[in-house]
Amino acid sequence: MIPYAEMTTEMLQAEYAAAKEKFEACKSKSLKLNMARGKPSKVQLDIAAELLTVIQKPEDCFDGEIDARNYGELAGLPCARAYWADVLGCKPQQTVVGGSASLNLMFDVIARAYSHGLLHSPRPWCKEETVKFLCPSPGYDRHFRITEFFGAELITVPMTEEGPDMDLVEKLVEDSSVKGIWCVPKYSNPDGIIYSDKTIRRLAGLKAAAPDFLLMWDNAYCVHEFDGEFIPFADIISVCEEAGNPDMVFEFASTSKITVAGGGISVMAASEANIQYMLKLLGNQTISYDKLNQLRHVRFLKDKAHTLEIMKRHAEIMSPKFAAVTDWLDREIAPLQIASWNDPKGGYFVSLNAMPGTAKRTLALCKEAGVTMTDAGATFPYSKDPQDSNIRIAPSLPPVAELEQAMDVFCTCLKVAALEKMLNI
């Protein structure tokens, strides 16, 4: 194949005619394929089938002397707190084990910052004239929507191969109205970037003007390798403490992509001072989270070592799917030089940067041909990608055979959109 940029107008027109013919053939198949979200597949969910039977009798419902069926233990069962401390590398007393979604815990932290302020807030954020939040992009749309929901001004921070652009971050936090930053430090959503040790230490050592600056550390993919061995990761709470910012970070994780999506357990980890402050506020919201589910999960997952063994089974399912995506892109798109993409070793997404000005058109064509993907722009604040370029590919849900069909459609649509741009059609 010849790169499109090296083709004559006549050659481009011929390519466009061929691509359009292929697109019409794709449409005629009446496909209904979904790659919009990073959902685990049925085969992955089946791995956790033991959760349905691990507790069967009344005597199974105890964590030591604590009856998981009863009220109490607002911070979570001791065994669940110990489990998450083992996974994240922190201390049990630095954790609160929540319900099925870590996103709920993140929302609650921001909500409490607005209604009551954080541990070091001079006033609740709702009484601030302006609240700004840093959004490394491309990033996770649901993060951005939380802070947008509360009226914060979202500021885009470009991602680098080592994480957020730290020179820019360090400059922006000199503004006292900048109250925090969203981070997915391991296999970032969607770029699949692992923050470098240097970036992590610069984040932990930020000299923010706001005394209540907040590092929202969503460690969603902390054990989610699908290619290669587990990569250990720094305990951000300890790193922040060493840097003189012990109360700056809140870390989050869940089992949504380990056991049952929407039915797992989540965790919020922070300094002991932060945990005690948050528990006082949390006590006005709930008596306790679902402790039976916490107990089920600990009985099934056991500890970090056993969890990593379970994740190897997930990797066997995920690896061929990511290989299918990159194989199609390498074969059909790379020679044309109309897009670039990452090649992650873990996480749930492939992040593709199409020719500027073609992402929306590409995804509109995909939808027309029966392939649903995350909306263009979703990986940027306010769903506005300034380049109209980034596309998030989520390969996890479809079987490989369906994924092959979807990628055939996607590559065809990417070509049509690029050719239309180049020919001013």
C-alpha cells in the first residue's frame, strides 16, 4: 500500500470509490456489534461463578466475630480492608471498603468537598468563587463528568508517554482555584500509559497553592495485565507522605473487571486522618455497605497473590482480542499513515488518533454500518476533542469472531473518513 499523502488525486479518488463500495458491503450485513464500553465478556464474568456459592450457610457469614449480615463496620469488614491494603500496598486503617462502584466513592469525595470541604479546606468548595480541576486528556469521560456536574471549570492537560504533562501541571497548580487533578496511573484510560516513577513523585510533591488540592488517583487497572507479568506499582499514599503531602491523595479501585461488573466491591484509600474525616461524613449517608458481598469477595479472591492468578485467566481471554485489534490496524491502516495508536500491555482500551477532523465522521459511519463505539470527543473535557482525532476502542466484550467483523468495518470507515477529508468531499 502507498500512504494516502503520497497518492495523486486520481489515485485518491480510486481509493475512495473502492472504500465506499466496501462500506456499502459492510452495511448490507446488518451487523449489531458493540464496542462502546470496556465491559468484561461473559467468559470473564464466568470466572467468578464461585461467588454465587462461596457463602451457603449462616455460619459462613462471619468475619471473625463480626456477623456480616448485621449493621455496623462502616469502613468495611476487617478482612476486606486487609485485602485491599494487600492489593494496593497501603495499611488496612487507610481504607474504606465500599459498594459495587469506585465511581460512587469518587463522586462522594467531590460532593463532600463541595458541601463540607476536605480536611484542609478553608471553606466548602461551593463557597469558592471558582473551582478548577485538571483533566489529563485523553482521559476517562466519567471522571470529567463528575467535576463538571458540580460546576467546576475543567482544564485539559495533555498526556505524555510518562503521564500528564508535569511542567504544565506544576504551573497550573500555582492558581489557588485549581483544586485537583484526575489520574489513572496504571494503563491509563484510554492511552494505556503507565505513569513513570518520576511523574508519580512530581505529582506527590506538588506545591499547590490550594491547601486542599486533591489528587484523585483512580487505580482501576492495578492488576490488569494481559501481556506479560504483573508490574508492581508504588503505594501513592506512602509516596505523598514522604513528599510532605500526606493528606493530598485519595486512591480508588474496584473488582468490577476482576469479578462482577456492577456487583463487586470498591475501595477508597487515603491517609488515616482523611479516612477518619470522611467516615464522620459518611456516617450521615449510610450505616454500612454490603458486607456479605465484601465477605464473598474476600473468600473468593483471598489475597493479592491469588487475585493475580485469577487475572492470568482474564489475560488469556483479553490478549487475543487486543491482538486482533492491532493486527487489523497494522495490516489495514499503518501502511496508509492515516492514524496512530497505542499498543498497551494491560487495561481495557486501545487509543487511536485518526487524521485530525475525522474522528466524528469515522464513528458516524461505524454506527451506520452497525458498529457502536464510544462517542468521539468523550475522552476530553466537555466531550470536545480540539483535534476531532481521538477514538477509544474497547475490545473486551465481543467474541474474537465478532471483533474481527467490527475491526473490518472500523478500518473501512477510517479510510472513507480520511479520503473524504483529503478530497474535500
